[in-house]
Amino acid sequence: MGIFKAKGAPAPWCSLVWKDLSPQRDKFLVWLVVKNFITTCDKVASWGGSGLFSCLFCPCSLETRDHLFGGCVVYKELYAGLLAKAFPRTPSDDWNIELQWASNDLKGKQLRNQAAKAIWRAMISTIWRERYSLKMEDPRRASRR
Ligand SMILES: [Zn+2]
């Protein structure tokens, strides 16, 4: 199965990831996150890597895609600061529920939803870029194989 060519109906998250306003880099990164193609610490550990595998933002948690973009304190703080007024809810700890919420509740052409999608994509992108910056600052966290 090709990773760039969808077969059949588009995935429910397709419009969330690719449509409307956002820098292409944010859209591409969100696509990598949705497909779980990002290199999180749990993957590095499963490949036999060494180092610290905890989340850089909340060290008691293992860094996984599902944690970073669901249960992580940074995701919840960004949501509270950026989207909670327009979409009052408590974000789930489960990435799949967050993706389902965003795919369902942010769809449509209304400016409010287009802006919310762009903000949500920017949240994902910002978390990943900040995580990368912090990781590069701490040599103990550099992935070693
Ligand atoms: Zn965290």
C-alpha cells in the first residue's frame, strides 16, 4: 500500500490535515503525526536506542505520539489558551479522540472552523518543533542507536 495514494474514500481526517489555511510545513507535519511517522522516543526505544525516553514536557510520561498530542500538559495548555473559548471542552488524553474531535468539529468552510483548524495544526507543529529544540539542547536526550 502506497503511503501517498489513498484508496477509496478519503480518510475522515483528510480535510483537517490538508484543506484551508496553514503553512504547508504544518500540514505536512500533521500528516506525519496522523500517520504516526514521527520518530518519538517510544519508537527509538523499540529500535534498541538508548537515552532518556520520557516526555520533555512532563517527565513522568513516556514520549509517544499519543501522549504528545493528547495527554501531554503542553497540548492541554495550548488548547486551553488557543481553542477553549471557541470550543469549550476538556481535551482527551487519547490522541485518537482528539483527531476524531478535530476531524468532526472543525470541518466546514466557516471562517471560525478554518481558523480553528489552522490553530490546531499550528499547535501540533509548535509542540513538535519545541520538543525538537529541547531535545537538541540536552545531549543525554539525543537518540543513539
Ligand atoms: Zn508530556
